[in-house]
Amino acid sequence: MTQTQKEKLQYIITAFVRNLSKIFWIIPIKQNRVAMISHGGTQYSCNPKYISLYLQKKQPKMFDIIFALRASKKWNSCDEHIVKMPSLSFFYYFCTAKVIISNGGMPTYLPKRKNQYVINTWHGGGAYKTNKVNIEEKDVTKPRTRMDLYKAHCTDLVLSSSDWFTKHAIPELVLRYTGEVMPCGMPRNDIIYRGEHKPIRDKVSKYLGIDADREIILYAPTYRGSIDSMQVQSEKKFTMDLNVEQLLHAVQNRFKNRPVLLIRAHHAMNMAEHLKSADIIDVSDYPDTQELLCSTDILISDYSSTIWDFSLTKKPCFLYCPDLDYYLNEDRGVYTPIETWPGILCHTNEELEQAILNFDEAEYVKKVEKHHRDLGSYETGTACEQVCKRIAEVCGVEA
């Protein structure tokens, strides 16, 4: 079966499930029901999680909160009503929810009812890796484009982290979207922006068995390959050529504390072969990236939107990009020049070592603040409050 045939088949199946699900429309919408899904149901995380936590804290028992997950995890100890997907319960709750929240748009296999309200929080801020989409050349006869247009048609509100994101990224991410954009920042970043990190760091350190006085480095490379799950993924596999010993030595010399390296790999990456030192801990399965960022002293990444989140701390970030030419020209590409990002660009281990040893905090903070001004940051630490106020209005309850 060709790729085109696979896309057509998936489109047909999706449309069939969506129409079949309309049987649940005979059941009235529950006015206070809020249904959420994060990363396609693979995680209890990101913006939907923090919106849910805020609703539970500020308006306990006011809302019937549903969170969809594909598998039960031991860390899913939350107060939301968890529904397994796919299941009849999943379709029932989402088809009868007043508000549907997703960090990737309305699932295309779900039908949207007339009085439902759909919020797309997206799952990244800043202006970094691109979708590599030319909107004008999108063929509306293609199955993928038609599903993207369906998502945009269903969306009532999109959250944005910055003015630049609103003007340039959202038209790609939510294809030809012309609806309302809320300039509130990312709900998941409220805890980072407010700076109350010590209790979170204590929690993470205890969980990982890290001494409180150690310098925590987080290495979080992004995914390589096509963003389109219906396309064949890039055959260029990620290889970690980071010289860990050189890195740890440089950090200890510059920052004077004994460092520990946390590696958070994308789910498509295998880092197991690199975890051969007591000073390296795999945190790929840790349930909350934001808690790791709050606990981190130094971030090393490449093209990930985590650098936007972490930039709110103004702590050191280094962009280790040995495959920059490939990524720019053959992989995803970037929205804005990487030299302007809130991180120090390094192409080799030697450049990374020198950047760490010569790190100038004052100059770095100026660069981060300029980046926030240039993009027109909306981050104020109040995103959850703003979004939840809108949810209350839509549901007709007192905020």
C-alpha cells in the first residue's frame, strides 16, 4: 500500500468513526463538563494538566473534569475522572462535554456539537522548530489537509505565548485559523514564571535521589523527522555524541558545584546505551517536564520549545547543535534565526565546553530579555487564571 493510499484509508476510517460517534448526541451536553487530552492521550501533562489543576484548586467540585489516557500509569494519581481511550466511555464523555481542551487541536475522529467549545492550547511556545508547511500550497483535496482544516473549523480559541507566535506560527499550526487567539502565555509555564521552585526542586531531587547541593544539568534534545504522523519518518536517527565527561568537567569548573546530568529523550529516541555513569540519570519517563525545568540549573537542548519555557528562569541554556545544517535544510527547519534564541549556540563539544567556561551571566540575561521583547512575550504567570475564567464563562458558572 502506498503512502497516499494509507492516508486515504486513515481519512475514511476517521470520518466513519466521527460520524458513528454522533449517536451520543442524543444525550444532552453536561454544562459543567470539561474534557481534556494531552499528546494524543499518551500523557497526563502539559497545558491541559495545569488548567485542570487550577480548576480543581480554585473551584473544587464546580466542574466535572475528564482526562483521557491511553494507558494507566502509576503517576496518574490525580483527581480528574480518567477515561481510557479508545473506549465507549471516552466517546460518551467527550461528546457530552461543554468544553474540550487539547494541546494539539480537536481530535479528528471526534464530532463537534453546535454548543461545544474547543480550546487548542498547543504544546510549545516561542518561535523555534517549524512545521515546514507552505499554507498557500496546501492541496485541500489531500486527506491530511482536510483533517487539518476540520481541526481549525472546530476550534473556538487558541492560546498563544507571544505576539510572534500569534502572527506567524498559529496560521501554520492551526491551518487557516481565523478565530480568537488568547494572548495569555502557556498555562504550563505559570509555575516557571512565578519562580517558586524550591519545593518542586526538593520533590524532584528526592524522587531521583539527588543531593540538594548538586548542579543539575538537563539535556533535552528534540525529535528529528517529520511532524506529520501520516508520513514516513526521517531515516536519519538521532545519535548522541555529547561528550558527557567533558561537559561535567566544564560545569564543575565554572559553577563550582558537583554536577549531575539528567537526560530527557523524546519518546522516539533510545538513550539507554549512554546511561553508564552514576552522574547520568534517565528522566525520560518523569511525568512532568515543567517540574524538571524548575529544578534545573543548566539546560542543554537544540531546537526544542523547552528553551522558551526555561528562558523564563533566565538560567543558562546552551544549544548543542552538531547537526544544524541537516536540521535547517533537510529536517524541520526553524522559524527565527537560531542565533537570536535564548541560548548560546554550540556546534561541537569543544565549543560547548568553552561556552560554559566563559559563561557571562549578565550578558546572557540581556540576550534572554531582548528575545522576549522581540517576540512580544505574553508570559505573566497568569495563563491558567485567564483560561479558567473563560471556561467558567462558557460553562455559565461563577469564576
